[in-house]
Amino acid sequence: AKRLQDKTILITGASSGIGEQTARDYAEASNGQVKLFLTARRLDKLESLKEELEAQWTNVKVCVKKLDVSDFKAVDEFFESLPEDFKDIDILINNSGKALGVDKIGTIKQEDINGMFEVNVLGMIAVAQRTLQIFKAKNSGDIVQLGSIAGRDPYPGGGIYCATKAALRSFSHSLRKELIDTKIRVIEIDPGNVETEFSNVRFKGDAAAAKNVYKGTEPLVAKDISDLIVYCTSRRQNVVVAESLIFATNQASASHIYRSE
Ligand code: 8X3
């Protein structure tokens, strides 16, 4: 899309899943005419993605940087030392996030509680705040907030994860209201089941348990979400796709999922 040309796009959590696929999709949608600023904790994964994108698109500019969004000092340092070419961020994909465990409230490990809140809420807010300084100075920019069905429809075993995504949703809605007199767009995207590393992380490497989440269903894949992200951010300036709930066809709520035998 022409509207994406020469944009600078910051993606957190770009080493896998939705973040990684979103980087690919922006390169493709802009015909390689875009600057991609990719961050995650796993620098090696970002480096191979950079190589892949540069091999495919001669004009694409890719900058990769290790960033743990839950480390406030690192977030501050990151925004204070933005490379000249990547300073003028136009689109933020505030994507870093995770679920840890499916324990019931009363037995949830403190480190899991902290881990989810630190990344999904505090880290998400830290990155949003710093990016908004850039957006407000130029009165434009898109902030794409990766929420979840979990933020709308809390389920047993998701006591903390669902709460973090409800926090993201609430924060995003306050923000959209605050920005009412600006050209800045707040775009919240709430996926249902998407098959990525998400369940492997949630079940802490128990591959069978992770696989079981999608058993008998045809889950969404990362590309389904990245397509939507690119769509939302390439509308004309006066259109904001404020929020979208996106499911596989056999899902209708967090717990209402049809499974074939
Ligand atoms: C991921 C979807 O249903 O596991 O956010 O919460 S779900």
C-alpha cells in the first residue's frame, strides 16, 4: 500500500509469532519501501529475520535491537539512543506479551504473576509512553495494541493473563479518548487462538499440552493477525479501526470452541 511507503515501524516482540510475521508483511505491503525497527529479547532471531528481509527486498531498511520491555532502564536507554534513521517512528506495534501457566488463583506462582504484569502491562505502557512523545510532537502516528479475547472474556486458569489484557484494553481506550484532538490512532487488536510459540511459553515447554490447545480445531496463524495489522494501519488518515476481535471460524468466545474428533 502506498500509504505505508517510507514509514518507520517499531515492532516489539519481533523474534517470533505475530511480531515476526508483521515485519514480513510490512516489507511485502510496502514493496520493501519501509524502515523496520525490530526488537525482542532474542537478538539472534532478529538478526536472521533481518537477513531474510534484506535478501528479499533490496530497499528495505532493518534495524534490530535487543530489548526486554519489562526492563524500564533498558526501555529508557532504547528511546534515548534511537538511531538517526529510525528516530521518526510512524507506527508502533506494541506486541510483546506472554502467558505463563494455567494455575488457578490461590496457587499462581508469584514469579509468573510478576512476569506477565511486567511484560504485558508495565512494559507495554513504558513503550507506549515513550513512543507517544514522538507521536505527539508531530501530531500523527499509529499505536497498535496487541490485546486478546482474554481481555474481554476472562476464563478459568487465566486469572492473571486475562487481567493483563483487560488492563491493556482499558489503557488503550483511555488513550484514544485523550488523543481525541490529534491525528494519532489507537488500534486495538484482540485475537482468539493463534498457533504460535504462545502456548509453548504458557505451558513452559510442555509441547503436548501446548498442542492440545488447538486439538481438533483449525487455529488462526500469525499471518491472519499481521494481515489485519497491516490493513488497519494502511487506511486513510481519517479512519481508525479502533478495535477488532478476530477468531478462527470454529471459535466464538474464549471458551466456546468447536472441536472435531
Ligand atoms: C491468546 C488467546 O484464548 O489463549 O491471547 O487467551 S487465549
